[in-house]
Amino acid sequence: MRRLPKPKESLGVQLVLAILGFCLVFTVLTVAVRTWWAWQAGVAAMSAELTLIEQVYRRTLSKAIWEMDRESLETHLASAAKVPSVGRVALTITPAHRAPEVIDRRQEGWVASGVAPARRLVLAYEPFPGSSETLGELLLFGDERVLWSRLGEEVSAIVTTQIIQSLLLASLILLVFRRSVTVHVRRIANHLGQLTPVTLGQRLSLDRPGHRDDELSLLVAGVNQLQDNLSDYLEQQQRYESELAQHRDRLADLVRERTAELEALAAAQQLVLTLSNRLIHAPYDAFDKHLLGCLREVAQRLGATMAAWYVRDDATGGYALYLHWQAAGAVPSSHLQRVAADDWQQLQAVLDRDELVDTPSRAALAQTIGAGEAARVADWGIEAAAFTELRGGDEHFGLLMFGKPQAVVAWQPDERALLAMTAQMLVHSVRHKTQLIDIVQGQQALRAVNAQLAELARSDALTGLANRRHFDEAKELEFRRGQRLQQPLSLLVCDIDHFKLYNDTYGHARGDECLLAVAEAIRSSVRRAGDLVARIGGKEFAILLSATDEAAALALAERILGSVRDAAIAHAGSDEGPFVTLSIGLAVSTSQRANDFDALFRAADAALYRAKAGGRNRVVAAAPVASEAALDPHQPSDKEEMR
């Protein structure tokens, strides 16, 4: 017989602790409430005491002030300040023709408080009936220390009383609980600890006087009933163990078979995931090659010697071969090229219903789709065949077929799962290929549009020449290249003479035609591929001539003037003749000239001004300048007048 160890914790102690906890909470709440009431009562009592002091000293202090009895006044204030509830007495005397006088008496250690009460009394005296004189005011401040002292005494009494009550109650409950519950619970625990399958027949009973029908009696009955149930359960368990031993070996075989099936299914799933990842990252131009590789690996995993992917031919209603793979020695591919619409009519009907047709032999295939359609498959040299339709929603992407050269007992579950996953993978691959085609076409269109936009952003919309933006990009590059290679850079600035008068005479539409004609004349005169012709203003053009000295630039400028004259653009309002003419300013940058392009441009612009001032329809070369400071700062305004 084994005895149970003594418990580390007692239910009685836990109950007492719970009661003490409740008592503690109740005590805290009670103390808090009673403390609050005691504080309020203390404040009220102190306020009443200050009121009483105020009533006692009102007349005596007023009389002493009126009679100017200093000694009596000091005596009364000292007496009031000695009252325990008073922390400070402040008397302010306000004579008629003197400054106010303050007499302050306070308890030692008194500090101003916001919680202690205070009283304010105006002191007045009636020297004769019907007359009243205000002599000052009296301030009485309560002492907060007295409030806390009284409150401490109250709280100590309250806490002591509550603690004594809680301890007495907990002791009484512990004593009653131990005699009526704890002893019997230990008896029940010892009985349960000694139970074994052999001693389940021993009944539990408690040594209690009289017959009691309470919770302990109910517990004893429940323990005895539990022992009976355990005894019945053990007998039934022995029968089950005997039956389980008979089926254990069979269960182990089933587990091994199921494990092998799951492993094969996981391998098939991993293969499809690998192939899907390969197709996702396949380049567009080699996508079909990767698709064929996927068919080959799936076929080899299935043990098939051929795989074929047919797509519906909308023109004939039959099937055209899209991709195929065959092992060495299989039927020649020429036999697989096309299938007529009537050859697989029954097969298509079955696929519309089942989506997967897998037959272990030719005979089984003939039973499924008919002997006529099965004969077509027999001509391909295969026995076991599997067909699945590539379908995604309402879209049909063809038909997939795998063939084995030998008949099988059945297509395995992992093979059927691999066929279904392969079909879904190929459906997604077709959609992915379509997306790739859309992306490639979109990228090509986007590149064409970007190139067109870039050209438009750098070209003048009217003349087709380079615009100011293109000119600003090129000028710094050409200037730095010339400085780096010690080559001259020539700049021609051209301006149409009397163009505003031309617009006023012929209208702006003819003005645009004039700009086009002048631009074409300039473009035809500049023949080197590296030279840049740009429209930099409404009627102004600039020509950048890299690696060109002043003589060559002058020759080109004269050729431009001749081309414009040859264009014979009528201008009845011009003073220079019946046709439109140009004025050209020329500047050349060398190692001895200005050190930035802006200075070169201003030099050419100044030369253009001199061409305008000299009679127009001519070329003027800029005089050599050492820096941009040599230019006349007043020339731009004069130039505008000349134009």
C-alpha cells in the first residue's frame, strides 16, 4: 500500500488566503471611504473653529484698533495665534490718513496650504449708533498639520479594527473547513492513490458520524462509479489490444504503400514546380524550346516514349501538331502531323466530360473511345495512352497526349496527378507566352514612341531644324571639344531682314512659308554631317561649324546668302530689293578668343548687329576680342532697332 505524499499547499490555507485577500480589499475600500469622511469632517471642524475665533475676536480687535490700544491688540492676536487649529493670523489696519499696517502672527513651522480652510473678516467699529468705520481686515489660516494629525489617529483606529476582524474571520473559517472538509479529502486522495487494476473492486467510504447527503457523499459515489467504469474499460481494452495485434502488420503495409504514393506525388509536384519556374524565366525567343523540354521531362517521368501537343485547327475542325517529343526508336514524327476532325470525335466528347482519359491498354482505349478512333493510336506503336485537354475557363489551348509502348495494370495516382498538373502548367505557360508577346510588342512600340518624342523635343515644329534646346545641348559639347582638340569653332547667327514688315505685309501664314523657305535654303547650303543648323528664335537661325576656320565659315555664309537670294522669296516692303534677304554675324573661337561659348555667341550677335547697321544682306565677321568685357553693352538695344 503506497501512501500519497503530503501536499505542499492546503485547501484550507488557500481558502484563508482568499478570505484575507477579500478582507484586505474590503479593508482598503473601507479605510479609504472612512478616511475621506474623516478628512471632510476635520476640514469642517477646523472651519467651524476659525468661524468661532472670528466671532470671538471681531469686536475686541475692532475696539482695540479704534482706541489705538496697541498692547490689547497684540494680546488678542497672540491669544488667537495660540489656538491649535490656527496656523497664521494676519491683521491689516487701514487708518484714514496713513499707510496700511500689517500685524502677522503664525505658528512655528506653519506652511501655506491649499487644503486647510481660511477665513477673511472685515473689521468695523460703531463709535455711536448709526455710524460705522472700517478699520481693516482679519485673515485666519487653518493649520494643515492639525488636519493630518487628526486624520492619522482616525486611520490608525480604522485599520486596527479591520485587521482584527479579518484575522478572526479567517481563523474561524480555517478551523471549520479543516474539520469538515480537509480530513475527508485526504482520505479520498489516499484511496485513489492506492488504486491498481487489481484493487478496483475495493469501495471507498468515509468515517463520518450520522448519514449526510452532501457534496462529499456525491464525490464518494462518483469515485466508486468511476472504479466500476474503469474495470469495464480495462476488460474492453484487453479485447481491443488483441484485435489490434491481429491488424498491426496489415496497417504497416498500408502505411508503407501510402508513404510511397505520397513520395511519388511530392516528386511529381516538385517536377512541375521546377518546370514552371523554368518557363517563367524562359526568354521569349526560346519559349517553345523550353516548352518542348518540359514535355520531354514529363514524358520520361511517366515512362512514356512519346508526347504530343495538338491544337485545334479552326479551318478544318481537326487537330494540328504543335509540339512533340519521341524517344529513340519510336514511330516517325510524320505519322503525327495532323488528325482529321472525325478521327477523335468520340475522344473529344469524353474529354469534355472527364477532362482526363487514361487507358492501360489498347483494348481499354477501344472500349472508351471506340475501335475506330483507338486504331489511330495503335498505328503510333503505343499501348497505354493518356489524353488530357488543355483548358482554362472558356479558353481551349489544345489536347495533350502521352503514350507508353507497353500495357500497364493502371496509371498510378501520382501519374494522373502529374498529368493534371502538367496540363495546368501548360495552360499558364500559353497565357504567359501571350503576355510576353504583348510585352515585347509594347516595348517595341514604346521605344518607337520615345524615339519620336525625343526627336520632336529636339526639333523645331515648323522648320524641322534643331530647336533651341538641341542647340543649347550641342553648343557646350562642341565648344569644349574645340578647346580640348585646339580646333576652331565657328558660329553663324542669321536673321531675316525686315521680317516683321513681311508679316505685316503678307500675313503670318505667308510668314511661316517664308521661314520654311529660308530654313530649306540654309539646310541645303550646309553640307557637312557634323554641322548643326538650328532655329533659335522667331526669325533667327544659328549654325555651329566644328573644326572650321574663319575663311571657310565666310565662304559658307556667302553660299547661304546666295541660296536665299536664289529662293526668290518676294518681299515688296524690303529696302534691300524685291526679295527676302539675310544678315549674318560670324564669330570664330580659337585659343586666343573668349573663354566660354556665351562670349562667342555675343561676339557673333554683335557682328550680326554690324551687318544690319551696314545695310543688311551681308556677312560681317566679329573683330577679335580677348574677353566678353570688350563687347559694347549698349549694342543689344541698338541692334533691336536695326532689325
